[in-house]
Amino acid sequence: MRGIDAKDPDNVAVTLLYTGAPQELDTLSIRENGESQKITSVSSLRETDQGLGTVYVVDVSASMGSDSSLKDVRDQLTEAAESLPVGDEAAIVSFNDVDVLETPFTDDVNQLVDAIDGLAAPNDGGRGTYDALNRAVRLLDTRPDLQPNIVLITDGADDASSMDPGSYT
């Protein structure tokens, strides 16, 4: 479930993520209080005016720099930035012992690629995953017009956060 717009009780709009085969949508059913509801239309998010906002949360701890992991991540993120669909925006948060907002939400490919190119891992340092995820959640709160997504890229467990994983603000 991604969202429900019930401003008009006679025309409730439900937004959901479906990852199955498109032809299976013909058998989709929605129930409200146990009663099957009529589905008037199904459309791809790409057929709407809803933009996606994706925060890429990237581990730049020492272990990411010890092999080609970070280079591979930079290559894949660059590819994603260069193919960002019109209407979508991305942001990048990096983290090791501390989290850093590399770039806020933007659809500027050059800005994204510059931020990606600047990702570097130190020779030492931990992994503050929960702190970085908290920053990503707060960043998404600044853009309620975008459908929120977080992509976490890491090679290990948190060992440096100041916050508990259940205490996102």
C-alpha cells in the first residue's frame, strides 16, 4: 500500500505497488470491511503525473573502499541518474561514521553525477546505517509531492549509529 486518497468517499483512490505479471491485474480484488469493492481503473504510475523521489543511501565505510565495491556502486548510480525519468527526482546520502547529504532532491543529471563522483571511502571508519536512513526519511518528508522511495546500498551491519533502528523521527 503506497497511499489512499479518501477525500471523496464515493471515489477512493488507492495507490499500491504491484510487482507481479501485468496480466494478473485482471484478477485483482480489493476488500473494504470484508466486502469486495469495484475497481474502476488500474494504471501504471508512469501513466500518472506522480513523480518518484528516490533517496540513495550509500555506504562509504572503509570496507566499501577495500575492493571495487564503491566503484561498482558509483557506476550503477551514474547509470540510474542518466536514465532518470522526466518528473522523477533523486537525492544522495552517504554514510560511514557520519551521514552526509551529498545532494538534495534534484532532476539535474550533472548535479547527481557530480555527487556520485565525489563518493569516497576512507581507510577507516564505521557504518552508521540507521542515522543515514533517518536522514533519508526526513529528506522525504520535505517532498510530499513525490512518491517516496529509499534504496539502501551497504556491505554490512550498522556499527556506528547514535540512534536505535526503531526510533526514526
